[in-house]
Amino acid sequence: MDHDGLGPAWRALSDPTRRRILDLLKHGPRTTGDLCEQFDVSRFAIMKHLDILERARLVLVERRGRERWNHLNAVPIRQIYERWISGYQEHWAASLLRLKRRIESKTGKEQ
Amino acid sequence: MDHDGLGPAWRALSDPTRRRILDLLKHGPRTTGDLCEQFDVSRFAIMKHLDILERARLVLVERRGRERWNHLNAVPIRQIYERWISGYQEHWAASLLRLKRRIESKTGKEQ
DNA sequence: TCCATATGTGACCAAATGGTCACATATTAC
DNA sequence: GTAATATGTGACCATTTGGTCACATATGGA
């Protein structure tokens, strides 16, 4: 049911540092060292984050000599939207209304 | 920068069991005991998941006597889409093309 | 060649996570 | 009142997570 292969992507996106890395990569590919300069944590922490993003296919890696260029791959984000988030669209407004109705009619039994 | 208050929601959505709980609540509110019957894990595990979902405001709780009715609140999902995911829309197709161009022109220096 | 640069690996650690259970509380039914 | 039902609390535990570091490897430039 949830085995759509997007588990690693969901997991990768749960961390704010990783979401910020993706935000940086939106403006174009960057080397690992370049990315590290934008964060307070160590290079090793960023490398671990990049590894998690790479396994989730949210980052594609191109090696050029001694540099590692990290590219954003937005496809898994699109899939998360299509396969899960879009299914909640009709509830965005409805969910609050349904709660309101139910609370107001505590004695009713419709449903 | 990432302090839009949606951190707990991102975190809550990273777990497949919790996403499945929300999927079940899409069809209408349910009591905790009713939800537990749909899962293999213990009632306590589900209660912890519900607590995390409640803190993330993805589940709203209405207490009726000894029952606890869990309601889906899709608003944080909408906000995650609006404030983060929608910003990647233009990259869904472009990201793969950009990578392709860059790899093909390894010697070029445009950018 | 020799050195600075850029990235990779493995060990290690504290804290968070997801799970269990025993037990307590509160409400409905008889 | 008493018993069954529904949920809540706290302790506990194994694993994962996010972080550190020392050290190794690989590449480009003088």
C-alpha cells in the first residue's frame, strides 16, 4: 500500500537541513565543499545528508575530477505529490467543515 | 528560513504507518481502538503515532465519553504543498534536462 | 615530484525514534 | 455497585539518526 518506493524520499525530506540543501540546489548544481560553506555543521554531516538524498534519488551525483557536483532531481518530489499529497486536495477545506458538523450534532448518528 | 512551523508535520509524514493512519482518516473520523484493528503493531504504538500526528496538527481529537475520535486535518498538508513542494514544480521536467546538458558538455564552461 | 585541495571511509557517541509492557483512569452497561 | 470497555501514563529497550573526528584516497597545479 505504501510500497511505492518513495519511503526513502519521504524520510529524506523530513530533515530541515536536507530540505535546505535541496533549496540551494534549485538554483543549480553545486560541489559538496561549496554546499558545506552554507551550513554550520561539519563537512561530514553534510556528506551524510547528501548520501541520504542520493539514495532517495533526490540528488544525482556527477563526478568531475576531484569534485563532486550535486544535482537536484525533483522527480521524487513530483511523485510524492502525485501519489499521495494530491489525494488530500479535496480535504483541504472539507476536513474542518466535517469536524465542525460532527461537534455541533453530538447526538446525531448520520454515519 | 525553514521556520514555518511545518517541521513537526514533515516529521510526522516521514513514517509510513502515520501516512496510512491519515489515509484511513480520509474516509471519516475513527476512534483509536478502531484504528488499532487495522495495524499489526500494538495499541500503544498507534497511540504514540496519533500523539505525533496530533502535535503536528494533522489529526484533531474530539473526546466523546470514553471514546477518542480522531479527525483528519489536511491543512498542514496543504501548507507543505504551498510553501515548499509547489516551488519545485518548474524543476520537475527541467532538472533532468539540465543534468543531461551538463554531462554532455563536460568541457564547456557556461555557468 | 610535491603539496594543496576535494572527497571518501570507518569508528564512535548522544539523542531521538518506534516499539513493548504493566498499570492506572474514566466511562458505559447491566 | 460492579464489570467490561476505551483510553492514558510511565518505564523500559533496541535501533536509527545526526553529529563528531582521525585518517585515507584521489586529483590538479607549481
